Amino acid sequence: MKKATIQLETLTCPSCALKIEGAVKALDGVAKESVQVLFNSSKVKLDFDETKLSVEDIEKAITALGYEVKKSQVK
């Protein structure tokens, strides 16, 4: 499992955070219990299986909702 922190451009409301959280949790390969959307800092933190998907796949799911990804960090 890899850990990712995805910095978003902005999160404007708590419902936006819930929308992103639901979309990320729905991805195959994401450890659903690890997903945290930090509204105040506009970050998404999660663990994912790099054999099933990449951080780019996660970013695409977020941008498909209309949110802009600023940068990502994977450990």
C-alpha cells in the first residue's frame, strides 16, 4: 500500500468534501477506511494499492467532479 496526499486548489464547502470522499472511496484499490478529506487545508489523504490504480487515476476521479488538483505526493 502507498500513502498519497493530494493538494486541491480549493474546497469551498463541506458538501464538496463529502462528494470527493465518496468518489475516491468508490475507486477499486483505495483503502476506504483511510480516506480523509481535510476541508480546512484542501487536502485528500488516503492509502491505495498501486497494483490496482495510480495516483493519476485518483486525480482523474477528482478532476472529473470539477475540482482542480494542485499537486500530489506519494510515499
